[in-house]
Amino acid sequence: MNTVPGPHGDRLLGNLRAFRNRPLQLLLQCRCEYGDVVKLRLGPFSVYLVFNPQDIVRVFDDKSFGRSDFSALFEPLAGGSMIIADGEQWLRQRHRVAPAFNKNRLAMLAPQIHKNAVEIVEQWETEQQAGHLIDVQEAMVGYAMKVITHFLFGSGLDNKMLVAVAKAWSMSLKSMNYRMSEALPLPLWVPTRNNRHLRSAANEISKIILDIIAQQRKTPDDSGSFLSTLLHNRDQDSELKDQEILHEIMGIFLAGFDTVAIAMVWTLYYLARYPDIQTQVRQEMLTTLKETKEGHLGFANLPYFDNVFSEAIRLRPPLWLVDRKSSTETELGGYHIPPNSNIILSPYVTHRDSRFWDNPAVFNPARFEHTEEREKYAYFPFGGGHMRCIGIGLTKLEAQIIIGEILKRYRIELSALHPVEIDCLFVLRSKEGLWMRLTHLNY
Ligand code: HEM
């Protein structure tokens, strides 16, 4: 079989510098110049980029593909959690956390999520009246933090504790993002400035979470939170240890906070860019709101908004890379792939491949009306196969509630003073925030 093509890059670092400085351009260029399967050297590691849905199906749906070596990057924050576990251990952990994502359980969180959403948009009132612009990215991050802490710990946490969790987690994520942007992250035991920050931030957040676990062992919270689910869990007939619970909580924090915040940010960005689409979403939401007795959109059926949300994360998938490792020798796209190869899939690239999408650069929610015609895994913002994202239900609940509250009150426009530039960190965020002008609708 032929050798897998790919850019040579630097003799020592391979393509590491380009991957660090302009990753999206590098990935698009690889697809364009070398085809559907590309070999990339990143310092001491070689990875295979796989772009074609026909090969992606094999990677996702064949269980011989497991966690890649890159998941070790998350070790400092999510070590021991399901998001970096593999094989039998992963399966046990996935079963352990799954009940917390049950739709009925999530629906119990809706009133509190709605309260958080109303608080955020009401805080905008004074700013809006003073003619100030609003950084919607900062607001969505704040909202997602409130939602995830409520999902994880229930309603029993006092405000002081919530602030402490939010602060410690933001510090941890900042150091983690920095670590991921380093050309060659040194092992955590090397006392670089960032490693020391990351270790101390991870210790701080772990301490706070262990305190919460201890508190809730004494005084159980029965609001159906993730923590209460794990406290009731009897894994192989023995209670989970505090450390095991801590690890799962850290994993969910990492996977389910920034991702959803950023998905809402890009959805609002496109709604602001396309006023007609915004009007149509508002109409659908207002009509549906009138019919719901809960006073919020929760899990309401909103087909047009679903399409808009899907299209927003087609063009801006919060997680722009999904990784796997082949445990056996395999063949992808006509190339031989040796065992233990790290594979990278990029929704960012496959979602804009003109073989699978008409006019891929155009924002067109209507393309999601006919999903049956689409090739499997031409679209995978939530990954795929057995390790597919577990948080899709919570994402829907969270996004519908706040976007409903925003559009009910305001018309949103992008600020001409703040150009939007993508920053490729753990998630695909906007570099300088997302600044918007709001106009009151007075409904
Ligand atoms: C728009 C929001 C989100 C996006 C785009 C997203 C995306 C992803 C992706 C791409 C994966 C990797 C799947 C794979 O390897 O095949 C993943 C996994 C995961 N996500 Fe999400 N996610 C989102 C929201 C959430 C939320 C809200 C939670 C939980 C509160 C969550 C929890 C997880 C977990 C636990 C995994 C690991 C699953 C496993 O390994 O079995 N995600 N997500």
C-alpha cells in the first residue's frame, strides 16, 4: 500500500509550530493538498488526520479505536475521570454517570436554569439602557458556570461556595489552555511557572469539591444532581470513594462547561449576523412560549431553532478536534495504518467539505431540514460511536432557555467596533469576546 502523504515541516519539530500557531489553516491545507488521510508529525508524535466520513465511520463505529495518547493532556484536571478512561474501565464509568443525564432528571433542573437565565438578561437591562455594549461571550460563560455547578452539586450550594468553585475552575482552565498551547508541554512534575499554577489551581478546586462531597455525605441533597446520583451509586456493591466521585466531577466540568457556553456564543453570533433568521427564531420561540405552562422553553420542540443551532456548530464546532487510537493494524482511505496510531478527526474541516455540503461557507439552517440525505459523520460536533458526547440533552435545555429569554426581550446586533476573530484553545472561542448592541423589543 502507498505511504500516507503529509507535509514534511521542520526537521526537529515537524509541523508542531504551524499546528500551534494556525491549527485550523494547517488542517484545511492538509485536506486540500494531501487528501483524505494525512500524516502529520507533531514533535515526537505522528498523527493521522482522517477527513472523509466513509473512513470516520470506521474510526467511530469500530470499537478497536479507543482513547488516543492526547487525552493524557487532560490528566492534570480530569485524571481518573471517564473522559480519559478507556476500554472496560471507561464502560464502567460511563454506566456510572449515565443516569444523571436522564431526560426526566434534567427536566427537574429546568426551573433553576431558567432562574439563572433571567438573572443574566435582567443584569443587562441597566447596561442596555445606558447604551453600553454587552460581551455576550462573558455572559454565556457565566451562565454555563451556574448551570454546570447546579447540575453537578444541586441547589444546596451557598453563593460563597459557588463563587469559590467558579473562581478555582476558571484559574484551572486558564492554565490548562496555556498548557495546550505550548509547543511541547513538559511533564507536570517539571516546575515551570504554568505547571506550578496548574497544579495549585487543580489542588484548590479538588479541595473545594472534596469539601462539597463531604458536606453532602452528611446532609444529602436530593435535587437529582450529578453528585447525588453518584453518592447513591453502588458500583459492584460498594460505595464510590470520594476520590472517584471527585474525578468524575472534574471530567464533567471539563467536558460540559466551556463547550456549551461557546456553542451558545456562536449561535448568538449568527443570529446577530442574520436578522431575518433571528426574527424567524424569535417568532418560533414566542409562539412556543405562549403554549408552554412552564414559562420557559426547556425541552420544547423548536425545529427551526434546532436547525440554526446545528448550523452554527457546523461552522464553529466548539471542539474542533476529536481523537482516537487504533489498537490493531487497520486500513483507512486505502492506506495502511499501523497499530497504536493516533488518529485526529476534525469536525471543523469535514463540516466545510464541498463534497458533502453545498456552499459550505454559507450559513444556511435550511440544510438541516434534510438530514437523511447526508452521509453519516459528515457532521459530528458531538463526536460519534460509543464515546459520543453524553451531554447533548443538557446542552439543548441550557441553550433553548437562555436564547429564548434573550430574544424575547432584545434584538441583537454585532458591534462594529469589535471584530470577531477565532481563538483555537481547548474550544473554538472568540478572541476578544463577542460584543453586541441590544435593542429592547417591549413585548
Ligand atoms: C455544545 C456543547 C457540547 C459539545 C459541542 C460537545 C462535544 C463533545 C465531543 C466532540 C465529545 C467527544 C466525543 C467522541 O470522542 O466521540 C464529547 C464528549 C463528552 N461530552 Fe460533550 N459536548 C458538549 C456538551 C456537553 C455537556 C453539556 C456535557 C455534560 C454536562 C458533556 C459531557 C461530555 C462527556 C462526559 C464526554 C465524554 C464521553 C465519553 O467519553 O464517553 N458535553 N463532547
